[in-house]
Amino acid sequence: MASDEEIIESELKGKTLLVYTHMLKQPNDPVGVREVQRELGFSSPSVSSYHLNKLQELGLVENEYGDYKLVKDIKVGVLKQFITLGGVILPRYLFYAVLMTTMLMTYLIQTPYFPSSQYFTTLMMGLVPSVILWYETIKIWRDRPQ
């Protein structure tokens, strides 16, 4: 028998994932069918209603007098790579990339340039991880649900 998380992961795809992501951006605000239609560019309110009802069946949202409110924040599939802060969805690697780049820049600013093997080794030990982390951050950002 499949667990709840496996069922949610199998069902949370496509436009349903877009609706869920839209709701994650404003977790405390209820949304209506027509608002979702307008914001996501759906062809009709029935498309919005279908996906909102699907989210309700999965136990992720609840219907309060025609408005839907997020009740469960779950990280499955592509959402595992993101963190939600104040309604902004950011890639997890962004924080590591910023930290590593800040450390590298601090080293370059505080250490006078003196060509030595230690200087170049330290430079490479900061530059290579920074480049890799920024590459991964941008790659994940491009794959985010729009």
C-alpha cells in the first residue's frame, strides 16, 4: 500500500503543481477559483476548480465558503529543491552559493595579492565550489514550477 506522500507525489504534477505553488506564494491568504484562473492563465474557472478540488482531496488545501486555503506544506518531487520564505520560493542551493561567494570575496578583499601556491590554492578552493553552487542554483531555478 502506498504512503500518503507517495500518493501526493504521484498526483502533484502539471497544472495541479502550478496551483499548489501559487498557493505556497501566499500561504495565509485564501484564493478563489476565478483568482487562480486569472493568475495562472487557465482557460476557464472549471479548470481552476478541478485542480483546487484535487488539492483538497490530497489534503493540502481546504475549502472555506468557496475560497481555498493552504493547510499543508509538503515537499515532494521538484519542490524538495526549494525553500519558501515569506511567500518567496527560493532554491536551497542559493544560500550556500551566497555564503561561499561571500567567503571568497572576503578573502580576496582582506588578503593582499601575493603570488604564491597558498594564495592560488585558497583561491581555487573558494572559486570552484562557488561556481558549482551557482550553476546548480540556476539549474534548479530554471526547472521550478512557473
